[in-house]
Amino acid sequence: MPQLFIATFRLDDSNRPRYNRCYADLNNAIQSHAHPKFWKETTSFYLFEANGTSIQIADAVIAATPDFDPDIDLLLVMNVSQTRGHAIRGKPTDRDVYPLLQLRK
């Protein structure tokens, strides 16, 4: 049964051609996991239904995005149908994300 997820991301834009490829691949990969609906009206944010776990979706999205560099890019996928379930790919500079996610009990 599909569950509700969010995905949000930040891509380094110092190399514009890489950014454009990564942005297109990341959007296509997220949309390919949406069953059957997704909402992407705000910048770098998706709300979508999908099967699987946050970790499975994040890993599949990164695998389909060859230009994603976890040293400079960031992806967060979170299951919002449950009180647990999230995956971060990349290195957040604002470390508050970790204790905030632990509040999801």
C-alpha cells in the first residue's frame, strides 16, 4: 500500500551544466517513484505517494542521478505516513536536522 513521503533537496550550483543535469535527473527519479500522484509546486520539494521505505527511495533516486555528489549536494526523503522513517544523502551543514528528526516519535 502506498504511503505519503516528502523529498527535498539542495544542489550545488557552482557548475551550472552539472547542476542542470543533476536537477533534471533528480526530478525524474523522484517522479518515477510517485504512485500515482505527486505535488511539486514549491522549489526543490515533493509531496508524493510511493511504495517502499525512505531509505529505498533515497537510494534509488541517488542511483538514478549520476551527477549527485554527497559532498556538496543534499537529499532528504521522509515518510510522513509514519512517525519514523527518513533518509539523508549528503552532508547537512545545519546539524539541527538530526535532533529535529528524532522528535518524530
